[in-house]
Amino acid sequence: MTALVSPRETGDPARSRLTPVWDAALAYDAYRDRLFASVLRSTRDEELAADIVQEAFLELVRAGGRGELPDNELAWLHRVANNRVIDWSRKRARWAGHVPPCDDTEEAPELAVLRRETNRELHAALDMLPGDTRRALLLEGEGYQPAEIAKLIGRTGQATRTLLCRARRRVRDTLALQPA
């Protein structure tokens, strides 16, 4: 029985037709667990992490079929998986604030006025925050996690958590000072 060796290692042109399958199989055995652990840390969902890892290896097979095998398979797989995690994160954040339409859309006029007034006060309180602080708080409201917000605003995770805590307190205090 022959060992599973990449044609790039042997230089055997006769085996080059098998490159995508053999490289993907070798890469899967070598990198699956590390890639899965990395994706799982980002998503905290085993089923989703397994799907993303599967998609990354499928992309490796497709790249091999096109003759575009990466030189560093592990780094390439991490990049593909990370892009999938980013896509998932954006989709999750987009749907975090989604409220399905209600059949009863009739709202009492008094409630509509109170809701608009509350929104106006909240927007005024948010407008009083500095740029990065306001952006961080709005991202959190859209469902982003503090670690994701930290990357987006260029701060450390701890600094972002502190910033968010202070921002929430400042908005709460501003709203509490509003006349009832």
C-alpha cells in the first residue's frame, strides 16, 4: 500500500492529477482539529463550527480542481474559515434586532407619541457621546460582541468593555435627568 504523499513532495507528474484529492485528504487529517478549535472559539457553536470547517475544506478541494492550491494550506484554510465566521457574525448581527411583523399594527396615538419621545431622548443622549464611544454602543445594540467591537474600533477587549460600561452608564444618567 502506498503512502498518501502530496505530488508536490514527490514531483511525480503522473500523480499530479490526484493533487486536489490527496492534498485535501492530507490537509483534512492534519489541520481539521486546529481549524475546528479556532472556529469554535469564534462561534461558540459546535454544529456551526463543523459546517464552517467543512466549507473551508470544500473550498480547498475546489481550489485544487482549478489548479490553484495554496502554498500554506493551514493559513489559507484559516483565512477561508475566518471569512465564513465574519459572514455569519454579520448576518447574526443584522438579524439580532429584527422583529417579525405583527398582524396588529394599530398603535394607540398616545403610545406612538410616547415611543417617539423616548426615541428622541435616547438619540439625544447617544449624540452627546464621543464618536468611538457612540459607535461601540451602537454596535453592541446591533448584537456585536465586545471582542468584535474592539477589533472594529481599534481597542483592546478590556478597554472596549470598560468603554461600553461607561457609555451605558452615561446614557442611563442622561436619560434619568430628563424631566418626566
